[in-house]
Amino acid sequence: MKKIVLLSLIALTFAACNIKNSSTPESASVDETTSTTANELVVADNNTPEERGGAGIAARENEIPAEEPTDSQKAEETLPVQYENNGKIIELTDNTFNTLCIDTKNDEIMCPVPFIIDYNATWCGPCRQVAPILAKLQKEYGNKMQVFSVDIDNCQDAAQYFEFDAIPTLVFVDNDGNCEQITGSLSESALRSKIKKYLKID
């Protein structure tokens, strides 16, 4: 009886050894795969989840609230490249009047900001008086507005879009398409007042 029990114990021990040996490679393979995946994650993100969370909290604590952009900054952000003229008056032709200012065929405003059309001519004395004032104001207001210059001798189609009998004639157009027309030379203070009133720019 003792011999049978002893033999049984030996048999069980031998069987257990065989099971352990046969299962070891599979377990090692799973462990190796898990280890490789873990290393890849560490390479992709060198921080542990706790470290990532801590860095995020620290960043949020040190974050400075963003300031609201001013109207001028908003205009600069949205202004198409063809209007980025470093605060200078844009001289129009009949073609560019339609593409940059007003599409005369469809009566559609093309300029994204309020604007002034300065109808003038090289032989006009009052035109030469108002031109440098407009240039100064264009530089000052920057991308809040745009001044367009139209030489009536070179841009006859553009000159006929608005009806006027004398020059200089200034046409003020706001963002809603409202137009105000003034004929004659204006002082700097008068122009500032008109810009504020008609274009709603301070």
C-alpha cells in the first residue's frame, strides 16, 4: 500500500512538472508582448498618467487668461491679403474698382471694412489739398477702414457709378452698405468727424 501511494505521488509530481514546462513559453510570450507594448507607450509619451495630469494642472494654474482682441486686431485677422497695404491708400482702376471696392454689375460691396472713395483728378487743386489728409488718416486708422483713390480721367466706368458734378467727391460706405456723398475739400477735423459719423469708427 505504501509503495502504491509513493508511486502515485511521484507520478503526480512528474505530471505537474510537465504542465509547468509546457505552459512556460506561452506565458513568457504574453509577458514579452505586454512589456513591448508598455515600452512603446513610454516612448510615445514619457510621462506616466499621474505626471501628465500634474503637468496639465500646473499649466492651467499658470495660464494667463487670453485678452479679447480689439476691433483693429479683428480687422487685421480677417483682412484679405490684397488689402494689406501698410496703411496706404489704394489707387483703383476700372477693373480693381470691381474686385476690391464695389462690383458694379451686381451692386455688391467687395471691401471687408468700411471705406472711402476719393474721386479726384491730377489737375484739381482742392483734390491735391485733401489727398495728404486722407493719406494721414488712412495710416492712422490702419485696417479699420480703407481709402480708395479714383482718378476720374483714368477710371471713367468707376467714376460713373456714383452721380456727382464736381471733385473732389468723397463717398463714405459703412459695413451695412450705407453711402454718404460729400463734394468739396474738407479739413482734417471735418474728415475725422465724417469718418466717425458715417463709418462708425472712433
